[in-house]
Amino acid sequence: MSNLPIVFFVLSTAFFVFVPNDFSFQISEFPVNRGSLTITCAIAAVVLFIKDRLDANGDNVTTKKPKHTTPGKKMKAIIITKYGNDTIEYSDDKINVPKLKQPSDILVHVKAASLNPVDLMISQGNGRVMYNKMRMAKGEPAERDAELPLVLGHDVSGVVVKVGKDVKKVKAGDEVWASIPIWRSEGTLAEYAIVNEYDVSHKPNNLSHTEAASLPFVALSVWTSLVKSMAINSKQAKKRRILILGGTGGVGTFAIQLIKAWGGHVTTTCSKGGIELMKRLGADQIIDYTKEDFETVLSQKKQKFHLILDTQGPSSYQACLNLCGSGGHVVTLVSPLHSMTDKHGLVWGAIKATLARLKIGIPQKLFHSRSFSWGIYAPDGEALDKIKLLVEAGKIKPVIEETFPLCEGVAAFQQLSTGHRKGKIVIDVDDR
């Protein structure tokens, strides 16, 4: 382990203790003062410490590209063998049926899985630097293309085939749904998939496998970003005003139903073709962004929001902040973290991305008493248990635009890449 984290920690402390309050100058658009120097060095110390830990865990992991000649039954899957545009392919002879590696692993016979924009992002190589570090930390092959061929997919609904010796939550024959970590190179768009006990939940009884597979990833993206971050919960949502940008996508359709199930007031944006869907899901106010600018419309009505969920990215940041009331929270699901780490490496990329967020967030908190944060996704079986109750109560329903058989997975991804979805695209894996 290097001494750099200690050096930056000492520098952070020194800047805070010894630099005068009135010390300040500008470098480009960034202010340099006691606060910015202290925060930058503290961030560097934390990021370098994490990097050292990841490197230490990955020291004994081979970076030589495996030949994938392990004998075993082959399975059908949607994979990539290289990164880039138009690299997604269907295979029936390149991927082995995965095996249990950890005592908490579960082998699932996949009945259905769904597509998410993150799958396209991964296929193009975006976020590769960060995800390979995570793979190495978990003892999986990574770097120098060792993670390839890579099976895409993160949602799954299916039947348990086999469980590890420590698994208590489910047993062979149980119908389950789950979503797996983004960094996993063995995805769910295949006949079989490995999930961890902590990421799995029993499938809602009132849903088919096709319906169930459409929900986990988007549901957990919303749940982790809004609920686990303490931006809102079932009690806080009552009678609160929430703005959701991009209501017709997978995230938007789930978020609208969740907030309405909790008694909140939902305003959302969509094109003309999505208005009827938004009405069916219970949205209280719908703005057609092809005809009206949502900030102009809502500002004229002097409407402020307790929570704003942004799915559009930097072009919408300032509008969202302007519409957020004092004590409110803006959460964006589009951050520069992947692009920054790919461009600058894990350490400096993470630092630059964090500084970009702090540049927005600190002034907002200090001068306007509102929060700005990045939304994140994390697998969570316990959260799926809670979401299952809402589904079985009829509060949340799957929204599926189209289904494809596994052998037409490439066409399904081409459809996904066109954008402007109304719900999810699902792959029926067990379509025999």
C-alpha cells in the first residue's frame, strides 16, 4: 500500500488548519481557497485509499486472456467479444453454463430478462476502467480483454436450479427475480445465470416471468437513488410534489407508480405519444416537451418541487435546480463518472467527477438549502421483497413495450438504441 493517501490526508488537515479564511484566487473557473483545497485533498486521500485496496485485492488475479476451453455444457446467450458499436451478437456455442463459485451463489434457469441502456453502454466500452477494477477486486479476470466474451444483461426472472451451501432464502424449484451487479461479466441474457442470495427475491405471484423480468434493474435504480439515499420515503411522499423527467422510460414508469403508491403528487414530461400512458400510470400533471419547455411552464405557475428525478443529464441540471424548493433534492441518474474514469483513469477520473458534482452541490446547499446528488444502482434482494408487496397489491405494474426471443436479441438491442421507449424491452429466454 502506498503512502499517497496519508500524504493527501495530511495536506487536507494542514490546509484546513493553517490556510487563512481570506485566502482565495481563481484557476480558470475554479475558486482556490481553504475550503476547496481541503475538500480536494480529502477526496484524493479517499480515492487513493480505495484504489490501493482494489489493487491489493487484484494483485493475484491473472490478466492473461483466458481461452475459455473449460469443458462443460454450452448455452445460448447474448454476448460481446469486443467493445464498440454493433458488437452485440447471439451465440449458442461460446459460453459455458456458469458454475457456483461462492457459498451464497444461486444458479438460475433464466425464463426472461430485459434490456437496459446500461447494457448498450457496457457493449460500447463505456465505464470499462471502473468495472474492470471491480472485477479484479472480486477475483474475476479483467484487463487486456480478459473479461471477454462478456454476457450482457442485469435483470432476471427464472427458476432456481442449484444453491450454494450457505443459501437459506431460496431453494431449488423456487421462482425468483433479481438484478445483478453492473460489473459482472456473466450477465442474465442467457439460458442460465448466477445470482447472489443477497440480490434475489421470490418472484411476485401475480406476474409472469416476462413481466417480472422488466422491473428489477429500473426498480432498484429508483429505490437506491431515492429511498436508500433518504431523498424520500413512503411517509415523506404523501402530498409532496415530485417532478420526474422522462416519464415513459423504464425508470420513469416505475418512479411514477412508486410515488403515486405513496400518495405523492407527480408531474412528468413526455412526448405526445406517451401522454395516455402517463395518465394510466396516474401522473397528475403531464408536460409535452415537444411543444412546451417544462421549466418555462412550471416557472410561470410558480411551482416548486420537493424532489426532482432527472433522467436527461447536464442539459437539464440548471432547470431542475431552479424548480427545486428550499429543502428539496435534485437527483440525476446521468453522471460523468464513467466518462471521466475512462478518460483520466480511476483515481483522477473519480476526483474530477466528484469535483464537478461538488461544484454544483456545495453552492446549492449553502445558498439555496437544496441538495444535488447522483443517483446510483445497487442490487438489493431485501428492497425487491418490499417492491414485490407493492406489485402484488396492484400498486406497481410492469410496462412492456415489446418482447423478443433470445435468438433475436441483436434486433432487440437495435430497437433499444433508437431511444424514446415506452416501458421496457424484454427477452423471452425460455421460448422453446
